Amino acid sequence: MKNIGRSLWYRGARANIPLAISAMAYGGVFGILSGNQGVSWAEMLAMDLLLFAGSAQLVMIEMWHAPLPVLDIGLAVLVINMRYLLIGASLQPVFDGRPLWKKIFGMHLVADENWAVTIAAHRSGGTSPAFLVGGGILLLVAWTFSTVASNLLGGRIPAPENWGLDFAFVAVFSALSFSLWQGRGDLIPWLVAALLAVVGEHLLPGKLYIALGGIGGALTACLIEMLRKTKASPQNMIDEAAPAISIANAKPDFLAMTGEEDQ
């Protein structure tokens, strides 16, 4: 059994190698931006290990100024990470029957990347928490190394957007979202999620547009299933709804940090 577990860990890690490389690319940009914002390498390391949520960390760095708005940052991170409610629910079959501590440990290592890979593997014949965790550990190591190393560079690359590096984040999330495309039935929920996110960005404060787009797209997917009066299980409805969160989240926050959005 231990050999089987190790094999699944390795399989999960290997399946996430391309995404880990991508994570290192935009993690490097993020690290440089964090250095420009005055975040130390120790703070960056603690953020990586304790939070491990790229989009939430980007927002934290964007809001990182003295005096530190702790409550505002906490609320923004909470709103952005609300998508993990649906992500966690979609992973229920993977964690089914496992003890609570394994579920907690596994969910801490869930990122959008290894979640998408795990869901795809599960749909192709099933998988286990070891597969998910293997990918998560690889992503955590890649993300932490790239962010901390580039943070130490500080302001040596003062304008990464001039090199197009700010697009790395949205490119990865867009690729992940389209890897979850299952057919024309996904079109309406995805469009609703994107539309609500775009409108919400202009009308709502902070990062509430992410929650608006994600929840709106998910509810649309559930409503369509109900109207079709199919015999789909609640779990299938969750699997259909969860990708809408990634659609709403696939927007780079680098421009906001460089002041481009306000111009």
C-alpha cells in the first residue's frame, strides 16, 4: 500500500510539471513586485507556506502599504478564496472516506492548477488524495522558490509589464479554465461568470467582482441543470459549476499594482 501511495504521489507530481513551470514564471513576476512593495523575503516565505494562494497573495501585495490595512486585506482574501468552497465540494469524491486531518492537509495544498489536473484525472477513471497532494507539493516548492528568489531581486526589474510578464498569471488561469471545457453546455455559465466579473469590477469595491462572477456562474450552471430536469446528481452539478470560479478569477492583478488600470 505504501508503494501504491508513493506511486500516486509521483504521478500527481509528474502531471503537474508543466503547470509548475508556469507557476514559477508568474511567481517570479510576483516576487519582483512584492520586493518593489517593500515585502521582505521572510514575509514572502511565510505568506507562501501559510496561505499558498497565488491570486489572494497578489491582492495582499497590491494592498501592502503603511499602515497595513489588516482588516481590508483579510476581507479581500476571504472573498477571493470563497471559490474554494466549490473547489472543495468538487473534490468530495477524491477525499471520500479519508480522515479529517488528511482532508485538511490535502485542501491546504490545493491550488487551481493541481485541482484542475486532479478533476480531469478523476473524470478519466478516478484518483486519490495522494495524486492531489503530490501535485500540490510540487507546486508549493516551485511557487515558493520562484517568489522568494525573485523577491530578493527587489527593484532590479522595476517595470515587468513592459516585458509582458504581467500576462503570465492570466494566461495560466485561462489555460486551466479551458482545460475544463466539457462542451456547449458550459457556454452560458461561463459567459455569465465573465460578464458579471467585468461589470462587477467597475461597480463593486475591492475584489468583490471575483465572488460575483464565480457565484453567478455557478448558480447559472445549477439553474440550467434544474431546468433540464435531468437525473444528474448534486455532485455532477458541483463539478459543472466549479470551473466558473476560475473564469471569474482569470484576471491579472499586476496592472492594478503598476497603476495602469487607473489611467
